[in-house]
Amino acid sequence: MSDSSLLASWSHSPACYHEPRIHDHNLYFELRKLNIYILLPVAALGIIFNASALIFLYRPPKISSGVFVYLKALLILDHAQLLMTAATIAVPQFCDLHHSSNHTLYGFCMFERRFLKHTMPRYG
């Protein structure tokens, strides 16, 4: 097969960057269900509890000290960490279903696959 015919056949094929991370499909779907039904609700509960703690900390007792400021900062950082954990669980699971150019969020998912693939940790 010559280089020109290889190039011609490659240019007419659809560009699909979808790559299965797990070749055992049963295991993949089990891990996907665990991510969606266990990890995402735990992250959502953590976000709700952190948000309620932050709301209560905005009205500290009469004696306020640096401890409350420190606690607010810790809760804000924990909130950000929980949001990123939820994103690293949800975005790859969501983008696994958007791998064709006719899908609605194909552009966003291609951005996630090309640029965030190695920066965002993968679960499952």
C-alpha cells in the first residue's frame, strides 16, 4: 500500500478520538455504574454539607477569632476539591457517550480528550 493511498483513505475516514480505557466491557459498565451511583452522590452530599457549613460560618458567634477565618478557608478549599472530584467523575463518564461529530457536546468532549486527558485523573 503506497503512502498516497494510505493518506487518502485516512483523510476520508471520520476523526473519532474515542478510546475505550477498558477492553472488558462488563467491567467498564460495572465501574461506570459505581462511579455514577456511589461516587457522585457522595460528592454531591459533601458539596451540600460544605455549603451549609459555609453559610453557618458567615454568622459566627460574638467572639470571632482567626479560627473562624481559617475554618472558612478550609471549607472553601474542601468545596473546590469536591467540585473537582465530581467533575473528574462526571465529565469522562458523560463524554464517553459523545464520541461522534453529530452528538451535541462533541466539541467540549474533544477538548476534554485532547487537553484534559492527562491533567484530570481518571476513575474507572
